[in-house]
Amino acid sequence: MIDAEDKPTAGQAEKRLFIKTYGCQMNVYDSERMADVLRPLGYAPTDTPEDADFVILNTCHIREKAAEKVYSELGKLRVLKEEKALDGRGAMTIAVAGCVAQAEGEEIMRRQPAVDLVVGPQAYHQLPELLTRTARARGERIGADFAPNAKFDALTNDKIGARGVKGPTAFLTVQEGCDKFCTFCVVPYTRGAEWSRPAADILTEARELAARGVREVTLLGQNVNAYDGAGPDGAVWTLARLAYGLAEIEGLDRIRYTTSHPNDMGDDLIAAHAELDAMMPYLHLPVQSGSDRLLRLMNRKHGRQKYFDLIDRIRAARPDMALSGDFIVGFPGETDRDFEDTLDLVRRVNYASAFSFIYSPRPGTPAATMAAQVEPHVASARLQALQALLFEQQVAFNQSQAGKVLPVLFERKGRHGRQAIGRSPYLQSVYVEDADHLMGRIVPVRVERGQQNSLTGALVDESLDALKQRAPAAQALGLQA
Ligand code: SAH
Ligand code: SF4
Ligand code: F3S
């Protein structure tokens, strides 16, 4: 019998937890926090469902394929659960969390009887309590109401102990939900209304992360740049104000944030990129389409010219800014001409990396019932053409780094020898030999080659400070050797 009051003791048998995460970075953050709330109950993570007592699927509802994957995974888990029960390996509890849980909780319970509980994105802090109840009766479904404040209040150190930290980088949710209602998107329905965490709580979490060796945080929100949390000084803080606060934390050298909406890109945030060394020169700024007609149908609330103007202002503040975006092809009614406008926008902006998707009709969203759904083979051909162009730009961007000296934050060991893998300021993976002693440090690396998805480089016989002094204006980034 599991009790929420149980604390792991030396003699207590360890229980094993397996979490499989789908979807966006916020789900990654949420999965880590689920592990955190379950740790005081004696649950330790495991890499396979086979030896797990508790399996959680943290799901994504954004496209049909993502949602359907969950049901096929559940089918496999059901077999495993039955086998374990039969050969005496004990009970296995199965939970479905995340955005599919929120959107289709009842359907999950109906389609897959092996599922013990369903918990939405704002309710996972209740997992300990739910587990206790499930031990008595199956079939709890929690999370139809959105109350992110209650969740975050339950996730503090004094309640569940320190956050688990994996290496020198960490995600940190600062904003959740979306009020934008793009006509194709389920997120406003699965994550609820826009809500910002109080700045003091974020600063506390960031300080704790820094104290445990985290050098880089990625601030997360469905519309992260719409952040408007209560500041410790009583004022409303913007994301820019928050970034200035975070930049003061000792040891926290790099700040990233995702995902931003073009309409919420404030001047103060753009200025922060010019003023703060810690603000990394990489920005994920989805536009979805280059056609004004489609942007209207998508309810994106801005046109292509506004996006171009914004990019100009960002590049004026930070000329080396690497841009990334999301694109949807095959949105209902998309013509060849509309698609040409998207290719034209991509050519003009020149992305360092990007994600592109074929439109997937989602139940309950306005676009799903729009006339003129695009033929699948047309959408596929457009996706191929768009991805070829984006890929070309990505390769060219990576190749353009050759010869530069970049500060690299080393995150993990490579596959062979003493190779280590880190990140450039522009979020590229950088492979360096004989560098595995530098884990968690930011070190200058001379880029030798840019490949499709990564850079290869070598350590430079110079300190980061010396490099900064040679070119102080370059903010220690993109320094020419
Ligand atoms: N909040 C972010 C992104 C949310 S979802 C934003 O406003 O941009 C991540 C990406 O998935 C979106 O940017 C979009 O490109 C894609 N996406 C969302 N709904 C989709 C759908 N129904 N079909 C295909 N792609 C979709
Ligand atoms: Fe979805 Fe649009 Fe909100 Fe992004 S801004 S989460 S695409 S509704
Ligand atoms: Fe997917 Fe939910 Fe994130 S639908 S993209 S997991 S917000």
C-alpha cells in the first residue's frame, strides 16, 4: 500500500518508475517534475518499462500521429502488464499524463482498460495521492480544470525536495497556456489560458539549479514571451525583466527561451539580447506560413510584413541572431501561390534551423471543418520542397561557423574516446575530441567543420576571458579567431 506520507527509508524496497515523454520541451520539464513528486514515495527512475512498477506516458496531442502513438504504446504496455501479473513479477500501474490525457481522458479509459489513471498537465502534482486511491479503485481521471498555480505551489523544494538535475542545462517553465487560438491548434484546449508564474518562484528555482551546477536555463512557455508574472517588487515583470533578474544569478551564464509568438516580441526583450551577455543569440520564432491570406485563416493575428519588420529589428539589435521557426504546409485552402509565399519568406529570413509539418486536422479546432482540405500528396510534395530549402539554409549556417572560435558549454560525453559534446551559443551540437574533462564548463572551441546537424571543433589554447578581452564588443560570441 502506497501512502503519500511515506518517506523512503534505508530498508524500504525501491520502486521503479518509467516515464516516456512525447511532444514539446514543456512535457520534458513536466516529466522531470513527475519524477520529483514521486521520489519521496521511493520511486527511482528506470530505462525500460519491463522492470517498472509504475509507467507514465506523458503525451502530446498536437498532431494526429502524436496522439495515435499513445494508443499503440498502451497496447504494448497492456501485454507487458498481463505477462508480469501472470509470472508473478507483480503489479504494474499505468498512467497517461499530458495533453492527450487532457483532451481524450474518457476515450483513453474506454479504449484501453489496462490504464489505471489519467492525469492532465495541471494535475500531475496529485500523482502521489492518486496512486494511493488507485490502489483501492481503478479509473481516476483528473485534470479537467486548469489550475497551474496549485501545481507549481506543490512542486517547491520544501514540499518535495530538490529538483533532479541532469547535467549543466535545464528547462524551467515560466508560463503556461495559450489565449491565441490559432485555428489549427489544440494547445489552448489542452493547456488552458495563459498564466505566468510569479517571478520570485522562478528566481528561486533558477538559483537552486545554478547551485547544483546548471549553467544554462531554457525558459519555457507556450507563449513564453507573453510572460507577465508578478514581480517581487509588486510590479508586473516582462520576460525581459525576468531575464535581467536571472542574469544576476551567480553561475547561470546562459539564458534561452521558447516558444515565442511574433506579436509578443517586446522592444525590451529585443534590447535584452543586445545588452545581456547571458541572452543567447538564438530565437525560435514560428510564423507557420508566408501567405497573408493563410495567416489570416490561421488566426495568427499578424501579416508577413510585420514578421519581416520584427526580424529586421531583432537583427539590428543582435546581428548574429540565429533564427528558427515552425511551418505548416497543407493548411486548408493553401494554394500553390500561398506556398510560394512561404518559400519566399524562408528565403528572405534565412533560418539557422526550423521545424515543418503537414497540417493535421485536430478535433474541435476551427480549421478541421474548413472546406478545401489539401490533398495529402500535394501537402507531401510541399513539405519536401520546404524541407529541402530549410535544410540547405541549415547546412549553410553550420558551414559558415568554420574558422570561428565559439564558447561551447560541454554537456555530455561522446560515443568514443574522450570526445565530448557541447552546445554553441546558436544551439548547434559541437563535437570535440579530448574534452571529456570539461563537462559543465564553457570553453572556447575553434570550429573546424560545419555538418548537417552539428559542428566539429578543437579546444583552443586560450581562456574564455582572454578571448573576451581581445574582442569585448563581440559579447564573447562568434569571436573571429
Ligand atoms: N506556441 C507555439 C507552438 C505550439 S505547437 C507557437 O505559437 O508557435 C508547435 C508547432 O506545431 C506549431 O508551431 C505548429 O507549427 C505545429 N502545429 C500545431 N498544430 C498543428 C496541426 N494541427 N497540424 C500540424 N502542425 C501543427
Ligand atoms: Fe497553438 Fe497558436 Fe497558441 Fe502557438 S500561439 S500554442 S500555435 S494556438
Ligand atoms: Fe504537444 Fe501539449 Fe506540448 S499538445 S506540443 S505536449 S503543449
